[in-house]
Amino acid sequence: MKKWLFKIVVLIGLGLVLWSIYWASVFVVTFIDPFARNHLSDEQLALDLSVNRPLFEKLVEQFEPNPKLEVVHPHWLKPKGALMDEEWNWYQIKFKQLRLDAGIRRYKSNQIWLISTARGLSIGGSSKGYVFNPPDHGKYYQNLDSRPPDLKEAEIGYKRLDSDWAVGYRWSD
């Protein structure tokens, strides 16, 4: 009888350990995202844009005329169901080719943000990528390799690349 009780206690303990490991893993992957890569440097983003400019322009050309489409992320859409499966697959292929980890989204009325990297917790962090049609009177910086001290939360900081493109950086807590 004692062997049975011992086996039950061991199995319950093992079950609790496995349950704890599972939920700790879910927490880490969901909120900390250890697999996300670091933000690319301004120089690397500028180089990637110059080398792959026709692909970036094709992506913007496909996205821009559809005003109801707000976000195309590699794993979700806003609004949901806004694209046919073939169209979404096309976007996903382009995201992989261009290393856009967080997809493309409309920002304000006429800016399109192509997000290279998104870092941090799901409730806060930072994003960096390319902005097509950046504003004339935004916050422009010489360097966005680290967060500018005067850049306010949820505001985009820009580094102009040419008349149509800029590097964009955004953060939130």
C-alpha cells in the first residue's frame, strides 16, 4: 500500500513540474520573445533598401491602394479576412525575402511602415524599419541605432534616406 501511495505522490509531483515548465515556456515565448532578432543598424537598413528597392516598391504598390487594409503581419491581418489566401501568401513570401519580421502597416493617413524588427514585451518594446512617404515635418534624427532621448513614447523618429523613404523607430512601455 505504501508503494502505491509513493508512486502517486511521485507522479503528481512530476506532473506539477511538467505543468510548470510548460507554462513558464509559454510565458517566455509570449511576453519576452527570445527568438526575435536585434534591430538592424541604420546603415544596414539603408543598404537593404538600396539593394532590394524594386521589391520594397512592389510591396508598397500592392498594399497602398487598398485603404481598408490596415496591417499585414506574417501571422495575422487587420481587418481579419481582408486578403485572399493567395494574396496573403504573396505578402508572406515578400516579408521573408525582405526580412520584415513584423510586416507592413498603414500609419496615419499616407505613411506606410514596413517593420523590419519588433523587440520587447508584447505590452511594450520597440520597432524599427522603413517608412514610405515619411512626413516633411516629423522628428528627424541623424542616428536611430539607439532610442533618441527626446523621442516620446508611441511617436515615430525618422532618419531620412531619400525623398520617398526613411528609417523609422518607435517605442512604448
